[in-house]
Amino acid sequence: MGIPIEIYLSKLFSYLCIMEKLIIAPSVLSADFSNLGSEIQMLNESDAKWIHIDIMDGMFVPNISFGFPVLEAINKISKKFLDVHLMIEKPERYLTKFKDAGANLITVHYEACTHIHRTIQEIKSLGCQVGIAINPGTPVAVLNEVIGLVDLVLIMSVNPGFGGQEFISNSIQKTKDVKALATKCGNVNLKIEIDGGVSSLNAIDLISAGANVLVAGNFVFNSKNPKSTISDLLKLGE
């Protein structure tokens, strides 16, 4: 059976709203996994448009998170656009399964793909939006040949693998560089997503640099009022 019609319509609305000036994408990696259903329901009731889902394999990054069953469970109750970030080796092996599990956007790491252009094509053929992520040590220049083909570039502002790390300040300049590259190639609708250590202390600088999707994990889920924290971050983009 498919998902309930009200959830489908809500997901469609979130999809149609993706061109808004700023999107907050809380990362469920920082959620309370003993109470995951309630955490997703809280996000359903929040101003977040996306839910960011980090998939880790223990090989590309030194940590293991979760896989298809958890993504499928989130998809059943989420009313939000599902932003799936694959921190895994050879992601092309599982693209169809992630799409079937509920991914609306699939982001792969440039560093993990031997044939990045082919992987982009495969994700598009599934009907998903496509993103490319780059690690802190990867220069923006590697995106030259593909930035015009993708919907999103994800800039890792911490080293991938664990939540709660300190924000890498050079990520602000890197955001400016990605924005300039996107403008040069004519991809004016590119979404620039920042993942890692995002908070009210750096959000304004990131938005000013060109970021329009902010992933927030610990900053949201460890706050006293996560819904208010999401709303407060969103207001910074007004």
C-alpha cells in the first residue's frame, strides 16, 4: 500500500516550496532514536521544509548510522521532503533502493564516486533530485564539470562521520566560491547546503555567502524547544 494521501500532498507541497529563500533541514542523526516517531512528528509540526538523513557505512566514514528500514519508517510518517545524504562507498549500488525507500533528493560524495557523471545521470533517471557533497579537504574546483548538472551542492563544514563537531570557518569562503561557480555556469537555481556545526552563530554569514539550505542537528535537537529553534534559524534568512 502507498503512503496516505494527506502525507503525499504534504510532501508535494514541501517539494514545490524548495525554491524558497532559506530551507532548514534538521538532521535526524541527532534525534532521540528511542523516540524517533515522536521526533519526526515534531518536525512535521515545525517550520522545517526538509528532513536531512545521513546514511553512513563505516567505510567511507568512521561511523555507521542506519539504512533502508529506518528510512522507510521515516517516510511512512514524515510530511517533509526527504534529503538523503549518502556517506557511503560506491553509492551507485543502492540508488534505486534509496529512491524506493522514500528519498526525494539523493546526495552522493564526489570523493566516493569513480564515475560521478554517470552517477548523476542514474539519480536523475530515478526521478530524484541530485546533489553532490564535498568534504572539507576537497577543493571547489572539482565541481567545474558537473555543477551545471545538479540540483544541490552540499558543503561539509565538519569532517563527515559524527555529529556535534566544531564548525570549520573556511566553509564560509567555500560557500562563496560555490555560489560564484554556479553563477558562472548559469545554474542560478542551485541549492547550496551546509552540513556540520551550523548554529545561530554562523548561519547569517553562511546565508550571506550564498547558502540556502542549512542542516542543523545538535543545535535543533539539543535545544529546549526544537520547533522554536528551527523557526528562529529560518527568520535569519528573511
